[in-house]
Amino acid sequence: MAETAQAAVVFGVLNETSEHESRVALTPDIVTRLRKAGVSCLIERGAGAAAGYMDEDYAKTGAEVLPADEVVARADALGFVDRPDADLIAKVKKGTWIIGMLGSFTDTDYVASLEQAGLVGVGIEKLPRQLSSAQSMDEMTSQNSVMGYKAVLVAANAYGSFFPMMTTAAGTIRPAKVLVLGAGIAGLQAIGTAKRLGAVVTAYDVRPAAQGEVESLGAKFLDLGLDFSKGQGEGGYARQLTAEEQAAQQAAVDEKAAGFDVIITTAKVPGRKPPVLLTKAGVDGLKRGAVIVDCAASELGGNVEGSAVGTQVTDGGVTIIGAPYLASEVANTASNLLSRNVADVLAHFVHDGRLSMNLDEELDDALVVAGRTN
């Protein structure tokens, strides 16, 4: 695509660096990509530093590096790793497009606040994953892939032995037995990473289609003796189980978990409380020194009963790591993937030098959650 002589749409990104966040929603290579789509870029000073992207890197590709207030004042659209808070929303001019994971599944009050401020909210969490045209916009897939990779490294670091089998002069050390609960994007990446580290890997997912994917990576599929033949939900996600199904699943997982050294849980249902896959009884049944990494841990709960963000060690010597921020710990690559997702969402709405709804009604209707515009 030929580069435009003058970009008409202005896209801005702010510094979201915090204790748990090192990612940035724009990387220098994406600045070049957006210029070709008729979009100029503004970025707050220091926004990419925590992810390894310096101000001069952005300037070389044509972005303007500015104070935050100037970015907010001039931008037609703002892209985010996390959604903007109430204080920032109050500063954004009416008509600005807000692009990111806005939590629209569960937080209708937040969506209403965007409406009241006169902003256009584009919630990437609403992306219809089954649309081939939307694959490059799928932030959940890209960031969950990073999360699954990092979860295994965190587990390996916390585990008191080797992941691979090793033969030494002092004897042979058996490989770690790893169980991955949830075989979506994060789970499959965790399986592949654990296999590459030499662990013996088993995985489970409620979706019947997951068994073939698990086995294609060389892992064993955990047979719980249960039939959730309708476990597939919309958009490729697992559906929410009934109370009876969930209780049966929990009991079966608790029983099987005792044979594993490391458990990684990745099961999320978008916009809802994560399913509890391992109860306290299951945790108590694990051997001393076992490690659990719960990627679903959040203020809504986690896949492990009693898990919380951070690290805790039970009275039985089991380490539970609640780790929802793992993608941020691989900030350089995670930012590169995320910025491509956000940029492609933005580019979808750029037409004739302005931001407007596209003719792709299915995608538009899903993504625009506040302040619909023509």
C-alpha cells in the first residue's frame, strides 16, 4: 500500500506503566504501519521504556513524542493496554474513540460512563473470533499466548526440581509431571512450552475438540470419565458449565491432581467469574513441593479455590501463584503483538481520512460498545 501524503486520523497512546504493567499499546514498527493507512501517531514520553521501546525509536518512525495532556488533546482515537479510568475519561474530548479491553461484558456502568462523556468505545473483548477478517485484531489470543508461555517458566522457577529427566553420576532424576487445566490459547502454549522443557505433560479441557489439539502437541489428554459433549461455547471459548457439571468436574480433577508435580490453570469464560477447577480438597491432596500457577486469578476469583493474586504457600507445602499479569512480564513481545491488534482494530474504522463505521456490520456491531457513530 502506498504511503499517504498526509495522515488525517490522529492516534494517541499514553504511558500505562505501573507496578504490574510494563506493556505499551503502540510499538515503533506499528507507527510505520499506521502511517501507510492514513494515521499519524502520538505517544506520551517514556510510554514504551518499560517494554524496551525508547522515545527516539518512535521519533525515527515518525511518531510525535509529547506530554500526556497534548496526546489526549490532539488524538482522534486513543489505544490502551488497560481501559482508561474515570479521571482520564473526564479529560478526553467528546468524539474521541477509545480502543481496548473495556470490560463491556460485565461492567455496563463503565460503558455508560463512556456514553455520557460523548466517547466512542471500541471493546476488543467483543471481537467475533470466528471471523477470518478479525484474526489479527484478537488481543485476547495474542496476550493469552504470551501468558501461557510465561506461566510455565514461572512454574519451573518455583518448582524445586528439574522439568526434564536428567541422568547424572549421582543417579537419574525423573521428569516433572505437569497438568494443564484449560486447553485454549494459553493452555496450548503452556503445553508446548512445558514439553519443550522436557516435562511429561497432561491436559484437560471441557471442550471435546480440545483433545485432538492437546494430543497433537505430544501431551496426554486427561480422562475424567465425564461427558460434556456440548462444552464448546460461542467464538471458540468454553461455555459455562451447569452447577452439576461443574461439581462433577471439580471432584474428578481433585482426585486426579494428586499425581502431578505442577498444575497450570488457564480456564476463563470471558466476562464472567472463572470456573473453579481445583478445590481446596484438591490442593490439600497435592504432595509437598507441588506448584500451582493460576492464570485466571483476579478480583473475580480464580481456577483454584482460595487463590489470590500473588504467591502463597499452604500448610501442606503447596505453592499457589496467582498470576494474571504474566503477559506484562514478557513486555517487549507482548507489546508488539498487542499494538498490532489495536492498530488493526483502528485501521478497520479508518475510511476516507476519518473514523467511521464500516460496512462489516457483524464486526462493527460487536466492537462498538458505546457512542455509536456513522
